[in-house]
Amino acid sequence: MEIGSIFWPWIANLRPDFWIVLGLIGQFTFMGRFVVQWIASEKVGRSIIPIYFWYMSILGSLMLLVYALHRQDPIFILGYSGGSLVYIRNLILIHKEKKQGVKENGLGRVL
């Protein structure tokens, strides 16, 4: 059995309605934060977490939470409901450090 024959019925019946599009954009945003982190780390030659990572985390997780609420899926609701609090707190700490004069290299904090 070919892989294409497994996925083709699902793809052929896919209706690009609002909720599917929202869920896909949320998932790509949430996954894309790791690509952003990887590229930023490669640029400086060490592992860093750029500020964009946290903004993408908030946006992606909130979009996925709205999607999960629409689907009434308690597993995904639980999984995406608390993360944004952590991401927002990290941004608060980062902005607090900026006010205190902690240096950044433009891609993320210097540890």
C-alpha cells in the first residue's frame, strides 16, 4: 500500500473552512518558533532563545487553544491553556532585563 493512497482520501475530502485554516496556521506558527530559534542560534554559533520565539509561542498556542475549544477537545484544551502564561511571564522578565540594561545581541539575551 502506498503512502499516497493512505492520505489521499483525507486530502480529497478536506474542506478548507475557517477552523481548519485557523488550526493549521496555529500549528505552523507554534512549530515555526523552533525554526526561528535554530536559525538565530546558528547565526551566533551558540544556543539562544530569541524574543520572537516567545511571541510565536503565545500566538500559536492561543490559536490552537481557540481551535481546541471549538472542537471541544479536553486534551488539547488542557495542553494549550497554561503555556501562554509561561510565555508571557518570560516576555515580562526579558523586558524587565532590558529596562535594567542587560545587553542583547539583537537575536536573544546574552547569558
